[in-house]
Amino acid sequence: MAAASPPPLALDLTWEGGMRFAGQSGTARIVLNGPGNPEPTPVQALAFGLAACMGIDLVQILTKGRHEPKALRIHLEAERRDVEPKHFTRFRLHFRLSGDAPAEAVERAIALSREKYCSVWLSLRQDIELATSFDVVPA
């Protein structure tokens, strides 16, 4: 029997003037804005979403494998085209994990996220480069 599809995602955005939009999806709320404002831009929100999606996968996969992380910090750098549309062309993600996970387990978890589980990454253009790296420091 096939797994049930997740329900469609629904959200509402309300323009609050300027380039600011307040959004809500279920109980989750977000404010997005244009460049030069304290809230994230839509492009920054997409990059945050990619890093968090892969981070969530990494923690879940390692925990299931009995290598529960003590801490995780993700650094993302992204490149975009110089001309319109200024879409992403490359992401570099570095995962800094604190705990006792062996390098092979971390490498496998990152690969599984990239190839199978990260909905954000798998929803992006297929011509975007994704480079990943990691290090594990003792807890």
C-alpha cells in the first residue's frame, strides 16, 4: 500500500506596504521584506529553507542511526546570476556537527537528504550546483 500524499500546502500573504508581506500557513507565521530591511527577503527565506531542510534530515537520520548530534551549525553560501532572473546557480553548505557521529554516517545522511528526503532541494532547478562539506567535533 502506497503512503498517503501530504495535504496541499496553503498559505496566505498580506501586503503591509512597501515591500513587506506578512504570511501565515496554519499556525506558522513569517514576515518577508525587500532588501535593506530587518526581515528576510524571499530569496533569503528560500536559502534558510534549504539549509534547515537538510539540517532537519541530517539530525533525524543520524538520530535513527544512534548517532544523536549534540549541536549542529550550518553555514550556507549561495551564488546567483548577475542578470534577470537572478536565480540561484550554486549553493555551498557546510555542516559543523558536535557529537560522536562517524564521518561515514554524516556523509551518508547528507547524501540521503540531498538525493531522497530534502523537499526544498528536490523542488529547485536541476541545473543548480550543490556542494556540501562537514566536520565533526567532539561533544
